[in-house]
Amino acid sequence: MVQSAAAYAGVLVLLTVGVAALLAGEFFDGVGYLIPAGGVLALLAVGGLTAAIARAGTPATAEEG
């Protein structure tokens, strides 16, 4: 359970940093490179969240283990 909590926390931080980079790239002049970097980070976070949910399994398998 601790590993999944750490995985979800890591994904949340990665998603927050990615969205912040996207917003900073849109708002400030001269840091347009943050838009693709933020997009990549946000996509990685969504992929990590998908993987964490897939690893969690169903409630029935959690009761068995």
C-alpha cells in the first residue's frame, strides 16, 4: 500500500510540474520551450497514473492477496 501511495504522489507531483510548465510557457515571453517540456511531463504523468491504476488490480484480487 505504501508503494502505491508513493506512486500516486509522484504522479501528482509530475502532473503539477507539467501543467505549471505549460502555463508558464504560455504566460511568459521567452520561455516557449516550456510548452513542449510541460506537455511531455504531463503525458508521462498520465501514463504513470494509468500504469499505477492497472497495477492496483480489482478489489477482489486485493482481498485474496
